[in-house]
Amino acid sequence: MASEFEKRCECARCRSCGKQGLVPVIDLGSMPPSDRLLTRENLTEDEAAFPLELAFCEQCALVQILETVPADFLFSNQYLYFSSFSESLLKHSRDNALELIESQSLDSSSLVMELASNDGYLLKNFVQAGIPVQGIDPAPKQASNANSIGVPTINDFFSSELASKLKKEGKQADVIIANNVVAHVSDPHDFIEGISILLKPSGIASVEFPSVRELVDHLEFDTIYHEHLCYFSLISADWLFRRHGLYINDVREYPIHGGSFRLYIGKTENPTKELIEYRERERKLGLDRADYYKAFAERVLKNRILLRRLLKDL
């Protein structure tokens, strides 16, 4: 008899390709949202918890959770994450900005946009170089902080509708940065279409994701949480971007966030040798097959057994 988790997977549709019927990977139970920390006043109240179930799509190879916690609940005034609190992330962002300034020959006539720009920690590097910027972020405190340090930021969720509005105002970007955000959105197609609308024909989008391969290889199941709706490989990201006339042309790996990869995306296709080799490595490892993720689930469950045994013996 199928479990409730398996039944939910049978009914679920892939967030990327829309296929009905996903492969169950692992059920991590009901969990409270990780970034909604309780205040002293909240301790006597029931804490909201939501299912945390991971599944795999055999058609487009996307790994995803089934539950969608409303974004306005996750990114409200109680959202406490400020990117500028992390020294390693500040350095990573500074290096990212300097590399883009040089490789794209950016100057005062250029426009750099960042989606989910948080407190302006990355865009301020462009501002300091005299390059116009536009940030977009849904978290009120973070957007307010960015504006206060001279990084113009729209306090809103990014969408194709907002992108069309900005384009009508004459704003199209030479560079669009979207770090650790595509995996957070419940409608990735609307989000990616927004990028396609705002990107100039010769522009470049720099998009970072936590790597699902690193998650699996290093057993990083603690990085599965409700903000991260999707867990991308190059294979699954390529499937999504192509549907919107955007092409991944290069890839680079970084140790940030437990292992991430950055994609360089344009409106014409010109893949580097490194990108072709990276995609082939993923296929050889099995990132487009369910068995790869089922083996991961078995290792997670084994780890739980060993941890319980250790705690019992203390």
C-alpha cells in the first residue's frame, strides 16, 4: 500500500515542466520555517510547521519539495536574514562584482539589476564603481537598509509583471544578478520570463544556485528547508531557462552555501568547453536519474539510525 507521501507525489506536478507524478525521495516530517525564529512573546503559542518532502521529476530532472509555504509568510518583517552579516559572503559578492565589471566592461552608461538583492551588500560594489544599479527585494527591513546606503531598491517580489513595468520605464539591464533566489520561487517560469524581459539582447545574467550534487555527495540534508523549493543541477536549470529563450553558456563552482555553482546566461547560445564537460559529468554521475537520489535518501536514513544509537549510548 502506498504511503501518504507516495500518494502526494503521484498527484503533484513538477514546478518546472508540469509533469504529473513525481518520484518520492525522502520525507523529513513537518518542520517550522527555519528563518522564523520565535520571540519570547511567541513561546506560549503554537509554532507553524509544514511538511518537508523531497521529490524528483524524471522528465526534467528537477529535485523539489512538495509543499509551498506562502512567500509573504516566509519573507515578512520576521525574516531576519541579512546577507551583510557574513564576511565570507561579502567577499564572495565583492569578487563577483569585480569580475562582472571587468568581463562586461561596465561603466556609468550600464545598468546592473539584482533580484532578491537583500540589504544591498552586493550592489554597493557597483555603486562604488560609479555603475547605476537597481535592486529588487521583498523583505521590508532589508530593502529599507539597502535604500539607506544608497542602493536603490524596490520592495516587492520580482515577477514578469514587474519586469514589464520596468522595461516600459526604459530600464533594461546589461547584467542581471540572481543569487540563491530562483530556487525560492513557486513559479520559476514567471521569474525566468521576467529575466528574459529585462535583459538586453547583448546582456548577461549571472545566476547562482546551491548545487544539488554537493547536497547529495556531502549528505547536506540540513540544507533542505521551506525557502528552497527547488534543488538544481545544470541539467534541470538548462531545461528551465531554454523555455524562455535563455541559454547557459558557462558554469563555475564555488564553496559558498555548502557548494554552489554560478551560471552565465545570455540570449544567444555559445557554450564553453567547461560547460559541456560539466553537463557530461552530471549525466555520468546520474543526476538525471531517480536512483541517484534514492541512494541519497538511504544514506540520510542510515545517518539518523547511527545518530540515535550514538545519543542512546552517551
